[in-house]
Amino acid sequence: MKREKRILVVEDEAPLRRLLHKRLSRKGSLVDAFASAEEALSGLDQTPYDIALVDIKLPGMDGIELLKRIKKEDAHCEVIVITGHGTIDSAISAMKLGAYDYLTKPCKLSELEVLVQKAYEKKRLQENNVVLREEIRLKSNYDEIIAKSKKMLDVMKLINKIAQSNSTVLIEGETGTGKELIAYAIHARSLKRDNPFIVIHCAALPETLQESELFGYEKGAFTGAFKQKKGLVELADGGTLF
């Protein structure tokens, strides 16, 4: 059964808030809309949201602080920030803090819907990756890899051979063919098996976010960078980055 999107809208301008609620609800999503960050936070720990649309300029707590609170509560909730023309720098800072992307007012509803769908697909992919990695962890003998044909048996032999080296490996294949499974099989058989196995889906990341995700940033590197964030390259040190 297809799961409905759960969307949080935080926008202090009543006409835009009502429009977003109506348009997204009409697309089959479950939408909660609030005029302030404080109202949104009151039930955040009770409701798991897939997507949050957050205006940067809010009365009281601003959108940047709300973004951090949302990410602290649920790191996999994808946040799209809404900004006026004069706050683009703040929107970029928000993305470096984990926002998926930003929209500039006046928002084009067609662009909004596309962005929401892409953000949702990224979240679902992350959820599927978590499930897959857990299944892999629980079955270290890799019964999931069915190798009966000669070609697949050759792949299994190649996995064992590659795992003994320290080489960079290129794995090619269509979506859903098990590239991550093969990558983890190599990792699990290598001397790095007790170190991290980190997965990144570059195609699901906006270009402006890729650098900070891969390499991290230092405290004070840009507006809103209140603490250091390690990049995935550093987190995978001694292990495997796929």
C-alpha cells in the first residue's frame, strides 16, 4: 500500500499558508500548517513528518533555528526552506545545516510540488537503505546474494578477490540490481570490516549541499554554522565510502 506523505508547513503569511495546505492536501498528502515555529514544535515529538516547508522569516523563533530543532528530532525529515529575495544567503546557510533545498517567494506551485516529491523520494531511499543495511548486518554470510549462474558465481569470486586488496572499486549496474549489496559484501570480507560502511546517494543531493555532506565544515565557516560537522569522507576513514 502506498503511504501518504506527512507534511509540516510553517508559514506566518496566512494566504500562503492556506494555499500550501490546500494544494498539498489535494495531492493526497496529510498536511499540518502552523503560523509560528513555537506552534509547530508543540507537537513535533508526537508526529513524524516526511517533509517540512519552513519560512525563514518567522515571528519569534526563526526558520533556521526551527530547522535545527526539526533535524535534531528527526534527522531524516527533509526540510525545504522558503525565503524572500533578500534572504538567499540565509537559505544557503540553511542547506548547509541540512535543509534539502529552498524556494524563493513568490513560490511557483508547480516547482514546489516537484521539489516536495524529490525530497520525499530521497527520504524513502534513505529509509530503504537503513532497512537494507540492517538486513545485511543480521545476515553476514550474505544469503541474500543468490549465485547460481556462472556469471554470478564469477562475481562472488571477484568479490572475494577484491576484498583482499586496498583498491578503489567501481560497481556499475541499473537501479535495483544490488550495487550496495555487492559493495557491502566486499567491505564485510575485507580487513576494513570492523570500520564504518558509509553510503551516500549523490544524485539525491542538491549540488550546493554535496560539498558539505562529503567534506563537512568547521564552526563559523558560514552564517548559522554553530558547530563543526564531520563530512562522510571523514566518517568513513578506515572503512568504506560507497
